[in-house]
Amino acid sequence: MDLIDPRFFILFTFLLCSLMSFLIGTSFGTVGTMGVICMTIARALSLNPLWIGGAVLSGIYFGDRCSPMSSSALLVSELTKTDIYGNIGRMFKTAAVPFALTCLLYLLPQSAGGAMDAAQASLQLFRQNFRLPLVVILPAVLILALALFRMNVKIAMLASIAVGAAVCLFAQGMTVPALLRCLIFGYSTGNAKLSALMGGGGLISMARAGAIVMISSSYFGIFNKTNLMDGVNRVVEKLSAHVPPFGTTLITSVFTSMISCNQTLAVMLTYQLNKAEIPDRERLAITLENTVIVAAPLIPWNIAAAMPLTIIEVPAACLLFAFYLYLIPLWNFTAELIRSKRAARAPSA
């Protein structure tokens, strides 16, 4: 908090949300913690909520797209039968320019400065309710270290959970029954301000998300084994005759994100409709990551957009300022068009 310059708070919001979403791999978890904190501070500084909302959305889907902890990254990896760490490397490569451009765009609007009283109040709130020795960073460090060594994601997650539980017991002084309640029902506290930032979580909170995944998977199985999608498949085939594979997948992903209303089913349907057009599994995986994963959060009625907007209480217009989400597909579509034109000219040269 001491390092944050209020003049560039929009950029800091994007970077902080990006870092946290990469560490924990969840967009909803990030928007409910770091997103809420940043929006609270922004309102105290009288910053434009549309810019802040866009920066939050860009940041939370940075990690949702490329974190080894991300369920969407795991889903794409499982569907395409590719290595998640190989996919992550390609995700960083194809998003480097959009990330840099997003940072530049978030540098444009500057506030008049001002005291960071809201930030310091949040920091003091944590200091009053938690012990903060250096050891509490171990779960996050462990995730990053195991990811660098390409450890199986499930093992890495379990290891981080185990270390996090040890930190709760020995650094925070939590009792075993309290830890079990926290793991199952989520964190709860009598402090209303702290509860607004940290309350919730636990296995029970994942029931709805789990149900969405199971229902989406059943729809995917029905569509895959019946002729229900044959008409759409024919449209995609005709479209692919005029548009490069990335463009076809991008158009398909917008359509599936609009009708499925959740990111999981949109990913599955987009995969099903485009797997024949992109037979290379690694190319298909990165194409899905650069299209449907970032397209779903741009549809206002899709859960991927509606939930974060509700949590930080900003209007849907802030989607226009979520630059990272549409710079990725635009940049990669442009790159594919250039490659296609060069390939077409190569024989005549």
C-alpha cells in the first residue's frame, strides 16, 4: 500500500488484481477480495468507477486465463489433451503485447492524487485481526515454485492447502475445529468490515460452481452424441471457408458465450464446434484461451461478467474499459491475418 501512487491507481488496480488472480486462479475470488479493496479505495479517491471496474475485470481474468490454479485453464487442457504448463507458456507469449498495451492505456487517466487513507485503513484492519509474519506468504510461494517445476496441478494445490492449514494453526493460532469449519463453510468473523473483504469461501461455496460444471458437462455430452449441433456445425464449416480458423473460433465463442450464459459451457461448445477446423491440439488450446475464455466476461448477462459487476457494484458500461479482454483476441486475430497473407504470397515469391 505504501508503494501505490494514487496518480496511477488504475494501473495499480490492474496489476494487483492480475497478481492475485494468478496466485489463486479464480476471478470470483479475486474480485471479492482485491477487487473490493481497490474499488473501495477508488471511491475514496473519487476516481471514475468505469475505469476502475474495467481494470478490475481485466486483472481478475488475467489469472483466470493463465494461472496453473485456474479451473478454466485446466478445462481447456483436459478438453484438448494438452499440457497445462505448455499452454501457460503460449498464453504468456500471445498476451505479452496486449498486456503491455493495457498497462499503457491504464496510465492515460490520472487522478489528482490524494491521501491513501482508505488503503491504510484496509491494511490496518488486517494488522489488527491477523498475525503477519513473513511465513504467511509460504502458500503463495509454494504454488509459484511448484508451477516452475511443472508439478501436477492437483498436487501443487494440495501442497499449498496443507501449508496454508499449517499457517492457520501455528502462525494464526487457529484451533483445529475452527480450521475445519473454515475449510468446509468458509471464513467468518464478527467484524463486519473484515467480513466484507474476507468472509466466505469453503467447500460449500463451491457447490453452485460444481453444479454448473456438471450440468454444462451433461449438455456437452448430449450435444456431442446427438445431431442437435449439426446445423451450427454446418454454419461453422461455411464460415471457415472465408475466415481464418482463429476468426471462426472467435465468432463462435461470442455466440456460445451469449447463449450459454456461463464460461464453462461456452468453452465446451466452442471446443466442440471448432475442433475439426483446428486439428493441432496445442493450437486449438491456445486459440480457445485467446477467444472464448476472454469473450465470456465481455457478455453482460454471462455469469463471468454479471457476478464481478455485482460484487464491485459497477455498471455494465465498465466492460468497455476492460481493455485486456478484447486486446487479446484482436491482437491474435490480426497476427493470424498477417501470417495468412504472407503464406498466400510465399508461392508466387
